[in-house]
Amino acid sequence: MSRLFGSGRLPLSTFRGRLHRAYLLYTLCFTCFVVAMAVLEQLGLPKRFIGFVFLAAPVVVYAVIGVMCRTTDASEYYVAGRKVPAMYNGMATGADWMSAASFIGMAGTLYLSGYDGLAFIMGWTGGYCLVALLLAPYLRRFGQYTIPDFLGERYEGHLTRLIGVAAAILCSFVYVVAQIYGVGLITTRLTSIASFEIGVFLGLGGILVCSFLGGMRAVTWTQVAQYIVLVAAYLVPVVWLSLKQTDIPVPQLAYGVQLAKVTAAEDRLLIDQAEYQVMAVMTAQIAALDRKLDQPAEALAQDREDARLRVESLKRAQAPQREIQAAERQLAHLPRDEREAQARWRAERDVLASRAQPLSGMPRHAQPYAGRPDGTPQEQSAFEQSRRNFLALVFCLMVGTAALPHILMRYYTTPSVKEARRSVAWTLFFVLLLYTTAPALAVLIKFEIFSNLVGTPFDSLPDWIANWGRVDAGLLSVQDINRDGVLQLGELRIGGDIIVLATPEIAGLPYVISGMVAAGGLAAALSTADGLLLTIANALSHDVYFRMIDPQAGTARRVMISKVLLLVVALGAAFVAAQKPANILFLVSAAFSLAGSAFFPALVLGIFWKRANRWGAAAGMLAGLALTFWYMATTHPWLREMFGVSSPVVLWWGIQPISAGVFGIPLGFVVIVVVSLLTPPPGLRATEMVERLRSPLPSSHERLEG
């Protein structure tokens, strides 16, 4: 195996043939493994054991590949020896790209937001067109190891390199926290571990074994294996659910059929009186919270007294110990002070306000944008603002895709510039396999919930409700708000992050399919986390230590330092993820806006405009990044709380914080151009570098070893 993945001096055609045979055998083994687990489930194997096997077995395989690919060679560690064929680099990039947000959160976002969720698919796929046209072939021709490397060489000095390192760490760290959060979520559900925090750190071990020993070489070949697992895990339950509901085995073709049925179900729920009873109770609860917020000190004191009296009453009545302990926990979990009470009540009020609406606050699935273009002035304003945010998000995701360091690094690993171009095309193909399936999955799940779950008596709810409620009540909870004993849509609180993971259970599929889906989600999170951690560690070890501190450092020392840094960063990201900082989708989208603002203007102008100089690039990167981060910090609730921002929220043109890059990216371009024109032009070396990057691409047989 070491000989296979190292390839040595094998001709590229022979190397590809061996890869084809190896991964075909791997796919067959994975298929046999799933079939064997399905048979064992029918024979009575406990679900918990099935979960542990699906968690452990793939990770062991990834670990074996990582161990076999261990290396201390700099070229192998940083860029996999520049010998990854286009198709396999496309699969590895697809796995690197198919993060926990894409695998876990995409269908959930489409479920919750309907048409508006298509902005993620359009932005993320469209971004690869920018990668292919503007960046990938030119960066491959440059032929170094990292994106800060390019910035340092093109802009003649360590200033832009250092800014690039800081920006790469910032956006990659935000992104990797989201991946480790997803790993913790999957591990907790799959193994029935009571503590989410323990699940996070168990999953971290799986991340480290793939990237710690072999760097990009190990990460590349494990990511190919992970892509095979995640694409099978995503497609199989969706195809099964499509067959169950429509007898059509192609979910994309079933989409229109089921969307019409979902629309009919929405019409029915919009006139259901029981739903309006739930909304009325929620409205009364909002009013009660408003009264508490008006007099927080008195309200907190009253809550404490009521909770204390309840505990004493239960003890006097010799109630069951379970009820007494629950009442004691409720007393212990009351806010410690007035400030904490206000924050908690305000958060509860916001959640209730979002749900105390028809369809539990979700838009109609087929309706483009909110409001109406021909309605009242308020409806017209809502329509314009919704459309503006949709386009802004598409823009940020496209540009951010073309600027993420861990994705751009992958194109350093191909044998030639032509292979880099082909690799982008393969990546787009492998990504689209999942992205065209996600909208269909969202509609299939919505039909299942609207038609089969809503209206079910509370004492007959399926087991998956209780199972996922134990993982995190914030992700799923039910409450008989109007006390009629029947579940209404407004009484179901479901987070987008569990839609995909819960799909097999929602559809009533065998538990082995749940295990496979969780293994796929784990593969998606692990593959992206590996690439991100490697990006951060390489930026610190190569661009800071080797390029700026000790240029004489030997290869082994540089690789060792990268591994140590990778471990430190991984532990720090796991600690942050254990705090459950924000939803996965916001964290990932924030990384796109930050990356787009910091890197895209400097990279594009560095390739296509000779006059861009170090001062312009440094000023543009800092200005774009600062504006984007400032806008997020002053408008997003979680960041406002973190930084203690108390001023009123001011949204520019109604743009949401998730699309903050729409301001930072144009500012970066403007600042680079203006400052470059006001300062001395770049030196001859930088000008020649631009000319070399933009000269006609090499013929198909030419190989560039960088």
C-alpha cells in the first residue's frame, strides 16, 4: 500500500491503473460491510453495537491509510508529491469540500427555508467556475506549497505573507470548528454517549489519525476513500425514500411530484385551527416574557420562589423521586443573576416569535423570496429585501469558494496545469452528485413530516423523536402546547442540522442505514477538518517558521513542527466546538465571507494586474477582512454577545451578517487599486512573475514540477 500511494517512479498511467484497482476493491469491501451489518441487524445485533461499528470501522480504514502514507519528505507532506491524477484529486477535493455543513446542513437549510436555501447550492457550485477560470491553473503554475506562499512571492515580502497566514488561520479555524461540531453531533448520536463534549474529543481522534502522520499525502488518499463512503451514504437513503413515496428511484425526478404534494399539505396546515391555537398560546408566552423583561429582578425572584415551593410541595406529597429530581434540576438551572435571566428570556422570546407564525415560521417551500412584488408596501419591501439577501449570499459563497485556502491548496498537488483544470471539472461533477440531491431530500422529508408525523398522538410518536431529543433539545423537541394530545407542526421544533442524519429513522428504514448515513456525515466532517487543520499547520510551519524565522530549517524539522502545530490547533478547535458556539451553517458561511474578503481581490489582481503592489495588497486584504468581520460582529446575535456589543443592530440595505462579504470583497478590490496607484510600482521580479503566470499554458504532455 505504501508503494501504491507513494507511486515512486511509476509512469502516471500505471499509477492510475493501480489506483483504479485499489479503490474499486475498497468500494466492494464497503458494500459487503454494509450488507453484512444489515444481515446482523436482522439477526438481532443491538443498535448500539451497530453504531459503534459504523463509527469505528471506517475510521480504522482511514487510519491505516494515514499510517501507510506517513512521510517526512516536504513535497509529499505539503503537496502529495504533485502526482495526484485529476479524477482522484477531484474526488479528494469533493470530500474536502463536502463539509459537515454541506452533508449535514444543506438539506436541512432547504427544509427550513425552501427556495431561499437554493442560494447555497448556486453559490457553492458556481464558485468552481471562478476557480477554474481565474485561479487554479495559475496557482498550479506558480508551483509552491501554500496560498500565503503565493502572496509573499507575488507581492515581494513578508507583509502580505503574514497577513495571508493570519487570514488563512482565521477563516480555516472558524470552518474547522464547524466540522468538529458536526463530528461531535454524529459521534454522540451513533454511540449513544451522553456527553456531547466527549463525542467531540472522540471524533477528534479520527481527524488526527488521518492528517497527523502523512500530511497532504495521507489526507489526499483518505479523502478519496471518504468521498466513496459519503456519496453512498447520502444517495442510498434518498433513493430509498424516493422509491417509498413515489416509486421513482431518481430523487431529482421525484422532486416536482412531491413538491406539489408539499404545497397541498401547506394549504391544509394554513387553515388548521389547531395550529392557530398553538400560535395563540405562544403569543401569550411572548407577552409573559415581555413582562419579565420589563421587571427582570422581580420576575427572577418570583421564578426562584415558585421553583422552591414546587420542590417542597413534591416532597411533602411524597411524589416519585424522578419528579422531585426534575424539579430540583429546574431550580438549579435558573439564571444566576439578572443579566443572565434577561439574555435567556430574550432568546426564548426570539424563538417563540419565529415559531408563532403559520407553518411554524417556515416560508412556503415553492415561494421565491418573502413578501410579494405586487402586494402591500410592506410585502413589496419584504420581497426586495429577501431577493437582495439571496443574491448577496450567492455572491459571497461563489467568491468565498474561489478563495478558501484549503481548497486552492489542492491544485498544487496535480502533476500539471492541464491536470489542475481537469481536476476542477471532476470536482464539480462529484459535488453536483450531492448538491442536486439535497433539494429533493428536503422536499421528501417535508412531505413525510407534514403528511405522516403531524397529527400523530403524542403517545404514539416514533422513537426517533426521543432519540434525537436526548442528543440536543435545541435540535429537536416537541411539546403539547395546546394540550390536545396531538402533535401540530407548531409544536415540533426541529433544527436543520439533523435532517440528513435522521432521514433513515424518519423514513422508517433499517437502523443499518442510519449507521451508514452517520458514517457518511463523519467522513464529510473528517475530510474537511483534515484539510483545514493541515492548512493552518502548514501556514504556521512553512510560511511563518521556515520562510520568516528559520530559512535554514531542515525538511524533517519543518514537518515535525507542522505536526505539533496541527495537534495544538486541533485541540483548540475541539475546545471551541464543545461550547456549541453557533449553528454549523452560519460558521461555515462566515468562513466564506472572511476568505473572500481577505484573499480573492489580492489573488485575482495579483495574477491579472501587473501594477498591484505589496502596499495595495496588504491594505486591501486588511480593509476587506476588517469590514467583513466588523459587520458580522455588530449584527449577528452570537457575535454581539461574545464581544459585548450593545448598540442597536443596523443592517446595511437589510443585508444579513451571513453575507457580510458583499461589502468587504468590493472594498478589497477598490483599496488594492487605489493604494497601488498611489505608491511605487512593484519590482521587476513581480512583473516577470505575472507575465510567466499568464503566458500560454503548456502542452498536454508538459509536466510542471514547481
